[in-house]
Amino acid sequence: MTEHLSLSEDAALAEVKTATLMESLPWLQKFHGETFVLKFGGNAMVDPALIDAFAQDVVYLSMVGIRPVVVHGGGPQITRMLERLGIPTEFRVGYRYTSPEAMEIVRMVLTGQISRDLVGRINHHGPFAVAISGEDAGLFIGERITGDDHGKPVDLGLVGEVVGVQPQIVRAQLDAGRVPVVSSIAPEGECGAQPLNVNADRAASALAVALGAAKLVLLTNVGGLYRDWPDPTSLVSQITADELEQMLPSLESGMIPKMRACLDAVRGGVPQAHVVDGRRPHSALLEIFTQSGIGTLVTPEPDAADGAQTSEASIERR
């Protein structure tokens, strides 16, 4: 009797696995050969099990014919290294003030540690990944920014934003069948030698636009966008660019750069941008290859000519 129950349970589990695989089939067909940009960061980057799960997701995407590009930040690791070296960490109006001394640590941690670790974990499954800095071959062009404190400018040090992308180096690696792992550093100006610390979400968004990516996926520390944070029942499954822009001023400060990155991406031509919980193993695959998804999907406004198809589009979320 026990053996019979065990066999029945195995059969039921096999049916669930089969149904899951079949659910992914339309998305595998739709996105075969397309480029996805995935931003990896936050608390998921300090949990070895979550890093390994993410590496497996990246390899899976590559093996099924999708062209993944990884962009990463590294705030927790940078803070930890600065503390170890006795360099003060200061935040001004939500930004890490980056002195020249701190910038050396940012550069070392992002390009010398995190990129190499991600590449190694992906390559555990085969020779897929290669590390690229935003400084390499002029990939990113940065511009220094200042903060704003109720109308007063705030010096942020060597903090910038990506104002230009020359994606040839990334395309070359994709065409060679490799997975680019990109660190979020940008030289100041087209020929600038001064590296700038740039927001990884915004860098990933700019790269997705430049590559003509089919998706931008941001892995973060919450389940997605909430209309009434922290009410877990207020998770927004799908939202248009115009709706999101109206919500931006009311969002928590930590979510604004992520949702702005999604907004910039879809308005720059990326058809779909996602925010998912990177603390959940394999969250990227669950979001991409299931009908309901688990996070928040941002889409452009439907064209007036497509109005008749709106109800169908809302049903076919992915």
C-alpha cells in the first residue's frame, strides 16, 4: 500500500512538472533568439544559494536559445569592504557619496570581485560567461550628477548616470554565444578616464534600450510594485507606462530608481520590463515562463489602433 501511494505521488509530481514545462513552451517559442537584460543585485547577491540559483537561471535561458545579458550592482558588498578598510560610508539624499578613495573600492568590488564570482558560478555549468566593465570599449558613457535637497544642490562626489551606450562589445559576446556580465561603472564623458559610480538599475535599462532587448528584468528585495506598501495584497501584476509615471511620486524612495528604469526602458522601445523578488530562488524563470508571473510587468501604452486587442493583451500577461 505504501509503495502504491508513493508511485501515485510520483506520478502526480511528474504531471505537475510536465504541465510546467508545457506552460513555458509558448514563451520559449516567442522569445527564442531574443535578448534579455537581467539586473542582479541587493540581498540576493550576498546569499550563495540565491547566487547559484540565479546562475542556473542564466544558463537555462542561454541553453534554450535566449541571449541573456547580466548587469549587476553591489551595494552590500561595497559597504562591507569600505567598513573593513575603515573608509566612512555616507549617504546623501538617498545616494552613496563616492569620494575618489571610495571609488577605488567600488571599482575593485564590482569588477574584481562580484563580476568574477558571477562569471565563475555561471561557468560552472559550461564556458558561457565573460566579465565586462562599463568602462570597457566605451560601453557606458557617464555624466556626473548632483542630488537635490528641497531645491538645493547636493554634492555626491563621483556619482553619475549613464547618458550614452556603445553596445558593440556586448553584441560581439552575444554573437559568440557568450553571456556578458556587466558591472555598473561608467567613465565620465566619451574619452573620460574618471570612472563614475552609476545606478545599476538605470544602467541595465539604458543597455536594454541600446541592445533592442525584448525584456528587462530587475531582481530586487521586494515582490514587485505595490499600490499600498507594505500591504502584500496590493501587488501590481501589470501596469502601463503612463499609469506608472502617475504613481512614481508616491513610491518609496528605494523603489523610484527601479521603476524609473522600467519606465525609461519601455519608453525607449523595450516591450516588457519586470520587477521581481530576487530573494526567491529562480524568480526570473517564474516571472518569464509562467502565465501569471510572480512580480510586476511594465508595458508601453497600447496604440490607439490596438485598442480592440486590449482585453486580450491583459489576459495574455506575458
